[in-house]
Amino acid sequence: MQVFKTRSGLRTYLSEQRRKQVQVGLVPTMGAIHQGHLSLVEHSKAENEVTVCSIFVNPTQFNDPEDLEKYPRPVESDIEQLNNTSCDALFLPSVKEMYPEKEHWQLDLEGLDILLEGKSRPGHYQGVTQIVKKLLDTVQPDRAYFGQKDYQQFLVISRMVRHFNLPVKLVCCPTVREADGLAMSSRNVHLSSGEREAAVLLSRTLFRIRESTKISPGKAARQGFQTLGQHPLITPEYLEVTDAETLQPVQDWNGAPRIIALAAARVGETRLIDNVFIRGGYYYY
Ligand code: AMP
């Protein structure tokens, strides 16, 4: 695997590759690579001749400086894992490389950036669109791969790609879970053993909503939220059952062609998110 720290280095490599008429897949990450990230690399390798993974802890999407500082950055083991998956190239830029000057543009995300995750993390999705736009401009991939785990992020990026008419296909890949159902996340390393045990309640509660169709979606969501709140180590932030296109709550189980339950909770000090499709599933954009 070749490692590039500059945009120009990566672009030179990619233009050489493109002379061979290859297709390029991009997997953007913030590192602390786990099986969830590696599954995106595998998806990309199955569909493209060249796979580029990027690792960049994007400061503009953090509204909490402590969270940014605490974000794990095990670069050596990340490189090793990506090497073992036969990823072709790793883009590992510095903050200065990606943000030579302050970003000012903002995008109308049609309200997607102010609900659910956006409500708890003001400015987060504007930061996400800024960095993903820069990565897509740099790599100009045929396809870019994202995880369903950050489903709202996938919707926001789809909106951004439509807005700029970017010639890229976005692919939403299923969430990879630990054996007990906890969604894999770089933040899981912060969980103590008691918190790790508690954390499984997040996915368990979301999966239980699939079996709650005798009560309304709103009631199922409220009950799920209460279940989470009853655990001494868990502070739920939201749990909603929504239309998977708009992320607006649905009134009944036939209220939208695709329905998704999404939740965020603090387990101890660690903030975790997860989601489960109740109706329909993930899709290619
Ligand atoms: P992150 O490094 O957390 O920003 O994630 C980078 C990409 O990996 C995003 O598209 C995430 O949605 C995706 N991802 C993170 N965790 C998982 C998981 N458990 N399963 C599948 N994809 C994931």
C-alpha cells in the first residue's frame, strides 16, 4: 500500500492509475481502523480496481474540542490493518494540507443538519460536507463508500453530491457489529468493561422496535428511550422512528416506504450512535 500525505502526491499516483482505465473507490475514515472500516475497503475492492482509504480526523466537524483531542489516532496499527486488507493507497493528510485557509461555505442541507445528530452537534454536518467535498475533489473516485452506522451522514453527503452534481456513486454499506450486536465504533475503546456491557442495550433496544408493531412508532420510540434511560450507566439523547428519506418521525408503520430507528446515547462519558432499518434497507445512491 502506498501512503500519501499530500494532495498532489495522491493525484499524481491516481492519474498514472487512470491511464490504465481503472475504476477508483474511496473510503473516507477518521482512522482507529476496525472491522467496520475494513468492510468498506472490501466492498470497494470488489467493485473497483483501485481503492483509496483516507484517514483524517476532521477538526471542522467537532464542536467539542475535548472530543477532538480525545479521538483515538493509532496510525501505525491503522496502516498495518489496511496493508493486510490489500488497500491500494492511503491518504493521510495534515490539517494544513486539507485546510490551507479557513472554510467559509455552508450548504443548505434542507434541515437534515439540524435534527437528531445535528441537534446535539451544531455545525457537525457542515464540517462533514466540507471535508468530504475536498476528499471527493482530490480523489475524484468512481464510487465512495460509507457505513450505514452513520446513516444521517450518508443522507447529508448524498444531498451534497446532488447539490454539486458530483460524478460519483455513493454506496451505503451495512453496519458491522460485535458478536453481541454492539455496532463497531472507534469510540468503543473508551468504554470501561461495565460500560461495554451496558452499551449493547443500544442495539438491542433498536432491534426490539422491529417487534413493536402492535403499538405506534412514537410509542415504541418512547418506550425504547425509557428502557435506555433506566440503565444507570446510560443517558439517552434521542431515539426516533423516522422516514428514512427525511428523518421525520412516522405516525404509523406504513407511514413511509423505508423506515429507520435511530438512537444516540452516552454510555458513561462515551457518546454512541446506532440505527436499524425497520422497513426497507440500505441502498446505493
Ligand atoms: P469514522 O472513521 O467513524 O468517521 O467512519 C468512517 C466510515 O466508516 C463512515 O462511513 C462510517 O459510517 C463507517 N463505519 C464506522 N463504523 C462502522 C461499522 N460498524 N460498520 C460499517 N461502517 C462503519
